[in-house]
Amino acid sequence: MPNTLVLIHGYSDEGNSFAKWHERLKDRYEKTEEICICDYVSLTNEVTIKDLAEGFDLALKARAGLKRNEPFDAIVHSTGMLVIRSWLTTYPKRRDRLKHLIGIAPATFGSPLAKKGRSWIGAVFKGNKDLGPDFLESGDLILDALELASPFTWDLAEKDMLGEVEYYGETSGTPFVHIFCGTEEYGGLRRAVSTPGTDGTVRQAGAGFNVRKIVLDLTKNQSVLDPDKKKGVKRWRLDDWRHNDKPVHLVDGMNHGTILTEPTEELVGLVRDALDVGSASSFKAWLAKANAGKRINKCEELWQQFIVRAYDERNDPITDYNLQLFTEQTDAAGKRVKAFDKNVDVYSKDQSCRAFLVDLKKVPLGSSLWLSVMASSGSTYVYYEGHIADDDATVGQVTSRRTTDAWLDLSGFSKSGRRLPVALHHHTCGIVS
């Protein structure tokens, strides 16, 4: 007997947007009540995603068949992923109730449209249209959390993806995770708001759960490995990949809307099979089937997202900086990898938080590979200084009080056949601090 299925919609949407999925899955259940469609209000400026998570928990308690801690499955769209992940981390003792988590174009690491949604024109097109105290409100606090590189998505990932507690695994106490996202941008007038590497709303590289964390330490007296050492210390920490078996599966020809309202037979079949996964071996078999799909993972691009936080030795944010990739330690014409810093999104409330997006197929790799870290205080009285490191991360000395231009030698990664320090799996997300 299948678990009760809960469907959670995204920002500025309603539960009836899952009508097609409800129709295609209802034959798995004996009673229609075994499919629960959530509805929540997102177009009001006082509500946060944490509020929605609390409301979701209250709804589970009130819902007959779910209030006695029975297991359930969830299919989420867009912001619905942040709602259920926030619920999981807020109420960790209840996480063993969730058995299958299926993301349909999930905003796992936010959306490049969130910043646009807070503008006046965003309020006109997506804001609340009902006359009243919330008229034309666009859900400011939810959009803040949805911005690329927002502290909310960073802190959430630190808890459920990069922390010591296993939230997504192959045991009875964690859900099996399956992620899908389209490859097509919007057509017509909506194409104007589309950005590269997205399904029109969310980035393909920011939908999956396969992540790793990198720490770069250029401070004078500290090391990411041994704070007591003063010299000859390693200046970076490269953590292992987490959740490599939970990448995004790209569905050819679908965008953020059609993947919900016009799902293909193949996609529906994969979701039905995902809901039947009950062991590590069946999950592995499902992954093999999904990877062999006719319209799955056929995208010619190879997107990688880097989410970056920059701060000084006092933990104060560095708001004026840039990262650039070079095939040689020079700024000569043609040596800088322009694709690396072409698409950069800056979090609106704190410019130290940024998201870099790159198509790895456009990154030329040779025997030499360097990362340039440039930072400026904006004043001649305060400046940043990068310090010499060991062979694992060579850093040049400061040549200007206004702008630091520190260099880290990444050549070892290209020489060993690896693409980038955080680019070992396609359509992935790296978190850098």
C-alpha cells in the first residue's frame, strides 16, 4: 500500500496547478484522500519560508491519516522544495516520516528571478491581485530567501546537505530523493526575463542535491587546516562531494511551467517508479533507468554554479570583490576564462554573497590553471592582503592598497584530469567561503 502523497506548489502559485499530476497518479491510490494538495499564501510581505514550514507541520497534524506520525511521500515544485527542507530541519525528529522526496523544477538554491520579483513591475505581473491590505504585495521575505546566494539557502544547505546529520540517504530514517528540471526557457514576452542555464525560472545547476564545500583562507595568521601554524600552511579545504547520487535529471523540451502542467509520459513513469523505490538497490536501479531515458540528460551544456561568501579575518563581509579564472598567471589578452565570471548574481542585501555560473564546456583547460581573487575596501586607509601559502595553494603578494589581486594555483586539478576543484559532477553546485 503506497504512502499518502503530499503535493506542495511553488511561489505565487496554487494547489490546483498540480491537477495534471493528480490525474496521472491517482490510480496508484485506493482513495482520492490519499493524495493531499497543499495550498499556502506566498504573496504577502510578512510571511517567511519558515512560517510556511510551520504551517505545513500544523497541516500534517490536522490532516486525517497524517496526524499520528504516519509516513508520507512528497512531490514539490519550485519553492515547495525550500518549504519542505525547512520543515525537515526545523522538526528533525519527524524527518523519518518522509519516505520519498521528488522535486519537479525545485528552487533548491533559489532563482535568478527572485530579485526581479521584488521590483515594481514584478509586483504588477506576479503580485497579489485581491483588493485588501496585501494588494500588489509580492511576498518580499519569501523572495529574499529565494534570491541566488541568499543567507537563507546557504544556512539551509549547511544544515541538511553539508552538516553531520544525514537528512537524505538510503535508510529508513531518511527520504529517497529524485530531482527533475526542464532545459527550455520561456517563449514569447517572458523570454525577456530568462537567463542562461535555466528552465525559465530555476537554474539547472541549482536544482540538484549534489554539492561540495570549499574554504579558501588568505588571512595572515590562520589556516583552514591548522590555526596554530604561522607559515607553510594549506590555504584551502576541499570537502568531499555530498549526495552524488541525487543530481538533477534534465527533461528535454520542458520549462518551469510545462514540467508541471504538461509532463511527458516518460517523466510521469519515472516519478511513479521513484515512489516505489524502497531500498538502496532499487534506488540504484532507478538511477540507471533515469540516466538512460530518451529525453533525460540530453542537454549539450554543462553548467556549474559556485555560491560564494567572502569575509575577512573578523568575519566582516567583503562586499567589493571578484573571482576570475585564468589558464595562465597573467592578465594578457585571451588568457582569462571569460565564461567563468560572465554570469554573476549578487545578493541584494549583502554583496559579499554571490553566485557564479559557468558552462564548463567553455572552460579551456591546459597545464596551468589559476584563480584570481580580487578584493577592495574602497579606501586607501583600509586594504586587504593575501599571504604566501604552500604549494597546494600559491598566493601572490599584494601590489596595491586599493585592490588585492591574490592568485591561487589550481594546476594540480587540470593535470590530474579533473575539470575544476568544484566541477567533478555535471549540473552541480559548489559552496565556497
